[in-house]
Amino acid sequence: MTETLPLFRASGGRTASDRPGRRSTGRAPQQVYVLYTDVEETLCAVRVADQLASAIGGGVTVIHFRMFGFAEPLDHPAGLSPVETDAFKARLAAVDCDARVRVCLCRNAREALRSVLDRHSLVVIGGRRRWWPTPSNHWRRMLEAEGYVVVFVTGAVEAREFDG
């Protein structure tokens, strides 16, 4: 199931953080979040997140922060998020993880993080360690600076590069 959360305020409308019942104590602390970076890296992160969630008795949620410029409307986005495609859903099912998928439409990722994730949430990110900054490393640094617990997964992605 895919849930889309538009994180914007339109003439008197609500933001995701204004929803009834949205409090930091309302969400189960056992939830493990996977931040979408790209398909392969995210699937590696989902495998690890599933093991972590099983160990603590929680669930897995894959979140894609889909950022838009100010000229683009958030209430009617063009195209699909990669996590909403049938190909990604099929690959996610092949991992054998019962993960929830959420797409968060936003203008600013740092503000969206605060609206969607509770402070000190467990977040798993797939990526590659490089000497130059990668999008995954930017996310990792930003999440850690905001006080989230981050697990950075690199193993399977790097092993795949040397196989062939």
C-alpha cells in the first residue's frame, strides 16, 4: 500500500503535522524507516530494516521525500514516484518484506523530516561510501544532525560492483 502525504499549507488547509492525532507519542517506537535513495540501495536497506524490525517487534516503512520547486504544484504532482511503480513493488515483494510505502511531497526535506518522522526514530539508508559527497551521505548527515538514529547500509551494493 502506498500513502501520499502532501506536506504543504494551502489556503487554510492542513499539513501532515496538523492531522488529528499526530503526536510524537502516537506513533509506535518500534517502526523502522527506510529512506528511498535509489532502487538498488533502498532494497539493500529494506533487507537490513526487515531484520531490525523483526528483532524489535516492529514494522518497516519506506519513505520517499519527493521534493518540488516553488513553481510546481504539490497537490497535483506530475508523474509517479519510483516507489509507486509496479517494478519497485515487485522487487520489494521479492525481498519478502511486508513494508509500508509512503511518498511525502515537500518543498524542503529538513522540514518534511520533522513532520513525518518522530525525533530519535530509527532510519536505515542504503548507499555507497565514497570520498566525494553522495546523496545518501547527505541524507545520513542531515538525519544525524537532526537527532535521528541512522543505520547506513553499504555491503550488498558494493559487493555487486565487483561481481562482474
